[in-house]
Amino acid sequence: MQPWRVFYSYSHLDASLRERLSTYLAPLRHQNKIEEWHDRKIEPGANWNIEISSRLESAHLILLLLSADFLDSDYCFGVEVEKALDRLKRGEVKVVPILLRDCLWQQSPFSELQIIPRDAKPVTSSEWTPDVAFTNVAREVTTLVSEPPLPVALPPTQRAETQPFEAALDLVRGQVRSYARLYERTRQRMPPSNERTRRMEQIFQNMKALASASYPLLGELVPSPSPGERLAAVAILQVFAAREHLPFLVRLVGSDKPFVGYHATKALAFAVGSLDADSYPQLMDAIQDAQAALTSAHPGFDTSRQNVLRAAEQELLANIDSLSAPTPRYN
């Protein structure tokens, strides 16, 4: 079986922990089940940006070694994570976050991926010994690489050369992801304030302005692990209502991210005036499910989402009543 090409994405401040993990993965290396690569293997004189990009595109397994320093690294958190999640959505690679040290990984674009250790207890936690922690991680990786690796597709540049439409769509995709990263960084790095809300709203409006061009990306934005990309999907759904994505909006309404939840309610309200009558039963279910989710989330003083949902329900009921009203007769 072909060995898995493993790419380490990590902060240099965590280099010693990356080396420690590699030690525990040594049996897989000796059995030729994995081939590891990290930026310390770049040869003198080589173009490090090209080398890293090439290795990211050809990896079968990308390990994200999480810590506060990793999340603070623009290159790791931006370039490497973006490329990793891009290939993950295309089904070309496995991406596994490994929690080295306590950090706000729950606010990251990969927060919905299965993290290891599975109980989200950092490997440096005092609750267990390093041997137990790293062995736990090594077992998970061993299970993962027991199957043949996924086939690696052509790099995006080569796909663009053979598919002109994909080339244009790649430009839109890049812009959407740029806005998504900007939203995530704004939310994470600015304290809650009117200024933060204003900036996030501007980013959302920029996403919305791209809706016509980014609509073909909706299928990959909705299931994305990135909160910013899911927000971009909501922006599209405020311009193009889609019945099949109503459950997606319902899930976001009760989100602990009020900004995203609010715009999800606005997308539901837009759907009320946009979808045809055949969709009314599903729309009513969606609005009622969203109200129940919001009640369970206990948003406290934030009543904006409740008000939007209440108005949407009233509009939908009026639409339903108009269907049963007798048609006026004129002599």
C-alpha cells in the first residue's frame, strides 16, 4: 500500500511538541505507512512558499497542531488552513486537528472537525502523562492510515487550465474565502462592540454583493467547517432562496454566534416572500423549528432574531390566507 504523505501544520513555537508527536508515530514510519513532512525539511536555497504549497497539495493527511500560537499565526491560520479545508471539501485529503495546548479552537474555521484527543483535553494537560496523551493521538492516526490514502487530484492551477469556467469560479471562491477569513479574524480579535458589529456587517454586505457570482459555490459553502464560509452561504440565501437549504438556516438561527443567527433569520424571512406556495408547509415547519431552537438557546436580551421570525411567520400566514380567499368576480 502507498504510504500516506503527512503534512504538519504548526507554529514554530510548538516545534518541540511536533517532534515529540513524530517520535510516537515512528512505528508507522518504520512500517512505511506514513511519510512525514514539515517546513524544517526545506533545503537551503529552496523557495519555501512554493515548497510548502506543493507539499500541501500532494499530502494525503494534514495534521493541524493547535495552540494559541498556531491560531495567532497568519500563515498557519490563513494560508495553510485555507488550502487544507479547500482540499478537504473536494474530498482529496484528511484533515485532523490535534490539540496540543489550550486555546480557543472552538472559534476556528475547523471547529466542526473531529479533534483529537477526542475529549478535547490537550496533550499537555496535567490530567494525563505525556506518554498516555501522545500514545492516544498515535493510535488515532494509526487507525486513520490503516486504509489506502485518498487519490490526490490535480492542483487548482492545472484544473483551471483545463476548465475555463472553474478558473473563473476559482477567482470568486478566493474572494469569498478572503471575506470569510476577514470575518473570522474580526470576530476573534475584536472585543464585542458596536464597531465590531459594524465591521462584520460590512463584510457580510460584501459577501452578499458577490451572491450572483458565488451561487454555484453554495453546495460547498453550506457544509463547510468554516464559520465565515457558512456566513457567505447565508449571504447567498438572502438573495436566492432555496428550499433544500432551509434546515441549514434553522441550525444557524440558534447559534451561539448571534450575528450569524440573526442573518439566518433574515434569510428565512426572505424565503417567505420568494418561494412558491408549494414550499409553504416546509417554510412554516422551518420557522417554527427556528423559534424552538432560539428558545432553547436562551439568547437573553437579544430579541432581534425573535422579532424577525415572528414577522416572517405572520407574513407566511397572510400568504397562506390569501390562497384560500375567494377570487373577486367582476361584472
